[in-house]
Amino acid sequence: MNRKKYLALCQQVSLLSVDASGKSVKITPELTVLFNGMKFYPISYKMAFKNGKQRDIAILHDLKSNSVVECDLEKVYQDSC
């Protein structure tokens, strides 16, 4: 996924209201992303280096469980549903 688009999605999700557990209340399909065939919503981004090369890392929140996943941004796709 494009970093600029991903960061825009993170910003939009940050504006949503949250429940007591910190989970966003109203996630719409246009704010979700796919990773390994599962739906997540983007919450953060970080840049790291591996073997001297820049690595863009997406930080995603699982829609079904209250867990966080970190993965390469290039493996994240915008949900078309």
C-alpha cells in the first residue's frame, strides 16, 4: 500500500470515537485494510531499518479481537468491500 494513503487512513481512524477498551466504535469499510486475508484498521506507522535498508511498517488493529499486528506496509491492501 502507498505510504501516503496509509497515513491518511490512520488519520481518519484517529478521528473516530472509541469505547472503554480503546477500540474504535464505528469503523466503515472504506477505512479498513486487508493483511493476510483478514480485515484490520490502521492505527499507526513506523519506519525501521533492516540490513541497512528502510522498511515501512504498518501497525494494524484486528477487527475481531482486541490485538495489534505489525507488518510490512507493502503487504497491506485497501479493503474493496
